[in-house]
Amino acid sequence: MICYRHHALLTAIMIVIVAFFLSGMGWAVDASPKDDAYHYMPNGVDDQLYNEWWYFNVADNDTQFQVVYLLSDPDNISSARKIQVQAVAMQDDRPYAMGVHQSRGYGGDRNSPMFDIDKSGFSTEEEPNLRVRGEVEDRATGDPIRWDLVYQPTARPWFAIPVQVHIGHLKGDWMKWLVYMPSAQVTGTLTIGNITKSLQGIGYHEHAWGRFALSDPQIIRASVSVPLDGFCLAFAEISGEQRAAFLGIEKDGKSIAFRDMQIKINYSNYSFDNKTAAVFPDAYHVLADNGDYSLDLEVDVQKSAATTLDYQPPLPSVLIFQQVSILQGTLKSKSGEKFSFQKQGFSAFTMAIHNAPWVAEGDRMKLEMREPGKANSTAAAFLSINLSEGWQEVNL
């Protein structure tokens, strides 16, 4: 009888936890500063698949800045280790500045948010604030891009993916995702070349880690904050062997969560990037409903900058579009309350690219086409081409 009661009690507790996790009220797991710390611990099994990144953005009037601190295959087991800082600065009516710095080493703290890659990194300034700093060279001009920013959170941290979720096509792969600063007040300086600009804007910070092939899942994400209305939003869809999606909102101190099948996304427009010859979605519609709340969201990309993580063939490389977007939508409650917003925010689109997309078999080539956002929808067409001719047309 004692065992039966104990089992019944545990079952009841689990039901409450699951119901809380799936409901629209409250986050599944609260987060602490330790959760934003460096997480890598070697296991001797699949350490080459370990990936961890910290992402920060800030917008101030005509300037938007995004930076990623990346740790991939820390022990260089695959000989393709990535210890990188990637930064993109966008200013209205000017070409964007972008740079990547690759290092051989790093330093981190497992108990508090702190990570260093040479001249770049972040650390606790005065808890809960973070100081985010760094330097890279603009790949186009060679000019330095430097930043020294302080992020002061204005919304509570929450786990978007609190437990290990399978996200790719490798057996046993997994990821966790932490939205550590859904909204932040950001102050500091951004220097491009010999021009330094003071920033005082709205920022966002997230952190993800796990063991998976970095070029495997396709990821689309977006975030926006309207501090005067006590509103912030973070969304992501991860497409691999299976789909994982989350959307979290904080409004006037109340947290609202949507997950997986409660979220639907429809792509409405695509753009072609001349520098990478890649197609990416630049407008999409998100519908979310958890029974207590519904959200109708439109994301419209305004600016886009492509960064790549290169790997030796036959491994695909990773293409990441860092974007500035307009997010507009309406949040409705079951009781009839309504809140509408239209605000500049940030988005991103990550996909795999093959270094040799054309594979020749004599004078025949196979072209594969995949619609962004639909990992399983692949069409193939065989083209008969005379390789000695410079220009040809073919009807599919």
C-alpha cells in the first residue's frame, strides 16, 4: 500500500509538471546565471559533435549590431574546430560591416556567465548585468570592428528547450536552448574603423549548446522587444529528422509559452543572396495557439548579412543569415484581451550548403532543390548538358 501511494503521488506530480510545461502560463524551468555559463565537459564518445554559442544583439535608432561567440568541437577531434567570434554591424544607408575571428583557445567559467576568445568575450559586470566586448576585422575593408557594451536585463530568463531534444539526423544528438535576456537595456560603444558611436538601445541574448552536427538542422528564429509596453517575444523553429519549435512571450510580467505543434509557420516570400547564391525566406507568417492565448505574427526581413562556417567536402558548410526585421502581430487571450505591436527586431536563418552543388556524371548533372522550412520536400531533376558550350537552356 505504501509503494502504491508513493507511485500514485509521483504520477500526480509528473502530471502537474507536464501540464505546467505545456500550458501557456509560466515557463517550464527558471534559469540562473550558472545556466548561462560555459557547459562543455568531454565524454570521450562524441566530443567532436559538441557545439555551444552565445548570441547578443542590440538596436539603437539607425544602428543594429549582432555578435556570436561560438565553440565547436573544442578538442579539435575532427580537425575542424571552430573557436570564433562573428560580428555584424548594420547602419542605415551604409554597407554592413562584418568580421570573423578564429582562435586556437578559449577560457570559460562553469558557474557564471563568462567566456573569453582572445580579445573578445563577456562576463558579469554587476549581477545580473553582462559586459560584452570584442574585436574583429571587417572582411571587406580590414578596418577594426570593436564593441564594449553592458546588457542590463529587463525581462526574466527562461529555458526555451530545457531538456535534451533530438534536433538533427544523428542518433542521440541533442540541444538545449536558453533565452537568458529576452529583453535588455544596452549601453556602450561600437567602433567601425576610426568612427566610434555611443549606443543606448534595446538588446537580446540567447545561449544554446548540445551534441549535434552543426550543419545538420535548419534553424529559423526571431526576437523583438517593446519595453514601454512591457512586451518581448522570442521564437525559433528547428528542422531536422523531427521538428522542434518554441515561442515565448512576456507581457506585463506574465509569461506565455507555445511549443511545437501549437506553432505553425508559413513562408510567403524568398530572396536570392548574390554573394552566396543561396535562397532564404525573407517574409513569413507565424500562428500560435495554446488554448489560453493565440498569436498572429508576421516577420518581414529588412536587412540581411550572410556568414559562413566552412568545412572540407564532403561535409556541408553552414550558412547563417543574420537579419534585421520588422515584427508585427496581435496577441489575444481567451478572455478577449488584445495587444498589437509593430517593431523592429532581429531574425536569422541557418541552413547547410554543399561546397560542390553540381555533381557531374559524364555530361549529366543532378540538381536537387529543397524548399526552405520543409526538410523532407526535395525534388530532383536531371539536366543533359554539353559541357563544351558556354550557355544553354533546358526545360524542366
